[in-house]
Amino acid sequence: MELSAGKIPESLLARAVVGKIEVKRPEVLVGSSIGEDCAVLAQNSDDVYVLSTDPITAAEKNTGSLAVLVTANDLASAGAEPVGILLTVLLPEGSTDEALSGLMDEVAGKCSELNIQIVGGHTEVTDVVKKPLLSVTGVGRCLRDRVITTGGAKPGMDLIVTKAVGLEGTSIIASEHREELRTRLPEELIDRAAGFLSEISVVEDGLTAAAAGAAAMHDVTEGGIYGALWEMAEASGVGLDCTLEKIPIRQETVEICEFFGLNPYRLISSGSMLIAAKDGNGVVEALKGKGIAAACIGRTTAGKDRVIHYGEDNTRFLTPPDIDELHRVPVK
């Protein structure tokens, strides 16, 4: 059934949106339901609630899953356990109820996987968007004295990267440009790259690193690892001394970036967490104990220079993040 512009009919809202909500958290006193405009969450004196918001604009596929993951990752980078999300869904004219239901299946499935409750939101059809637009506001819970910020790094700390950089961008490109990639790359490589979507959560990365002594964390999103390094250094007022060859990256990412002439270190990288800690090896071991690969890539410094070493005797200085490499992929 094609949907008309405006608010979603109540019967469809109940079936395709509210009816998808399975997770019920004890902190949520009033959650998402027909006619409710606000959510109500309880807290005790030792807890704080951490908030984050993000839209999904670049991905054509897996939009629902990515919307939940990106916000959950932001919360985890503060050391917070994700509790709930507020979800705004804007659909273009001509959308169908089947499309809405499928989108909400993705959202609800990822929320169930991460134990996140959908506590409220808004859904409508509008002519101001050309494709489905999801905007998610997340609420996470953390002990008051355990909140971690991007700006918590001090000179002389180790810098750690989890999993590998470029996972999200690689997965999006592989999923949306399969036919082009097949002209030069093996089908198995493209399949593996598209499957990186399953690794994009850094909730466990963040909570594990926080417990192991992380002083600062930043999930590696738009602008890639170069952008994340710059943003952590800028927020913390420190310099950087890193080695390019120590930054974990997968061959699938290298080959897909080479195909489109992209810099993989500036490619959107949800699935990887950047961490600063006094004892980098201790954090790496704690992560590995949870089955999460991690590597120390350098250290923070007392100066303002943000240096990347590569090759035998080459160096480059980081600059503020520019447009993400994903936006340089030709539109089909």
C-alpha cells in the first residue's frame, strides 16, 4: 500500500512501528505508544544519562541497522550503556507500508541485539526528502564518575584502535556498488566486505575499554581515523605521534578504496574505536579478552604537532577533517 503525505495512519503506526518494539527496559517509566509525546526515564543519584543524536544520510541500504548502531556507538564512546532511542523516520512520497515495516524490522532487530528500547519518536511521509531519512537520539546510562570524553587525553598516553578502520564505508560501498566492483574484484572479496556491517557495533569495545582504564574515547566515524585522531587531539589539546603501518586495516578495504581512488584512512569507520589510555597494552589485552582485536598505533605528545610516520623516513602532518571519502564515490 502506497502511503500518503503527512502523519502515518494510526493503525499502520501501531502495526508497523510501535508493534515492532520488543525491548522493555526497567529505567523507562513511559515509553513509545500512540499519543505519547514524551518518554520518561528514572535514574538514581549515582547515575547520569548520556545523550547523543545522529541522522543517517549516506547509506542506501541497511539504513535501520546503521541508525541504531551509530548512536549506540556514540554512547559507548562516553563509557555509557545504551538504554533507549528516540527515532524520527521521514519517508519520501511514494513510499509503501511494506518499506516502512521493513525499515522498522531492521531498527527493532538491532535494538533487540543491543538491549535498547525504542522510547519514542515520529514517523511521517513528506516531499522534503528523496529517500528515507532516519534521525536517532540515544540515551545511555553511566556512573557519574565514569563518564569518558573525547577530550580526556593527556600527553604521554597510548593510542589504541579497535578492530580495523574503514569497516562501515567498505560495507556501504560493497553493498551499493557491487556490479562495478565485480569488473575487477572477486565476488568473495565483495561478499566479505559487505559483511563488515555485522562488526560495526563498538558498544562492547567502549564498555570494555572504559573498565580497563580508558581516559578518552572517540568512535571513528565520518572523516575516518585521520579525522578521529585530529578531533581527539583538538578536544584534548595534545599532539600526536602515530605510525601509519600500525593502524589496523583489512585488505578488502584497501582494494575497494583503490578501485575508487579513495584514501581509506579518511573513510567513515564505524566499527572502530579510538582510545587513549595510560596503559595501552593493558587496554589491548582487556579487549582481546573479549574477542575484540586492538592495536596501539602511537602516543599523545605535549606539543601541538599531529604527526603520522610512514615508510622508512616519511612523515605527514594531520589537518582538520574534510569531506568523508564515501562522498567521493560516484553516484550510480
